[in-house]
Amino acid sequence: MAVRKREGGPEQVVTGGVDNTGGGRAENSPGRAWDPGAVGFSVGFKIWLDKNGVIIGDGIFKLLINIKVTGSISRASREMGMSYRAAWGKIKTAEAHGGIKLISTQVGGEMGGGAVLTPEGEELVQKYGLLRQEVNRAVQNIFEQIFRGHAGS
């Protein structure tokens, strides 16, 4: 490892012959390209829907999926490490700003309470899942093309 002073800037640390500051190749490795795959890099991204200034992302969609599976806001939120109040707040905010009802609840009674996704909630979850899948495929292919020189499957 070598440390070099950059003119007018901070010190630059060089390891393994590769400049890790993003400024190109180190002086002691002419012609050697940086390969992010060789050092274990992968690509990540975030995706969300925005309506009326409210961002709806992976958190609310995971919550809705858990509600669908468990039939309960309480159980779904508990599985996510979230309070019932926080889960209910996220749902109500998404419904108010999105202009659609996402869940239908039943309080107590003989069969006990519960929650189910409305048809609109089901459709939103299905479409968001498809969007996320397609964006992931595209991002992975672009990453492969740019950083590894070939397209993925």
C-alpha cells in the first residue's frame, strides 16, 4: 500500500496497484483495468412510486404482502419489527395520498379481526412486484455490460 499526496487535495491511498479513489489507474499498474467483479462488487438500487409528494417504496409493499399472507396488520407488522401504529400510519398515508383503499379490516367478532388486501391493493402489489422484477433485470444487465463487458441472461 502506498500513500500519495494529490496536488491541492487529500491523500490518496493506493492498494494492490489500483487507485481506490476512483481517479483511474495507479502509477505502478500501467494498462491494468479495474474489475469490480474481481473484488466482489455488485449493483444495488432503490425503486419507489411517488404520488402527491408521498413516496411509496419497498417497505409498504412488504407490509402489504405480509398482511396478505398473515391476514393481520398486527402479525404483519410484528414480523417486520414494526409497531402496529407505524404500520397502520403507513397504510393510511399511502391510501390518502394514493387515492385508493389498500386494505379492508374486520374488527373482532366471532371469527376474530383481520385484514385483507382490496382488489386495488392486490393489483398495486402485483404491478409493483412486476416493475421491481423488470427493473432489477435491466439494472443487472446494464451492470454486466458496463462493468464486465457482457450481457447477463
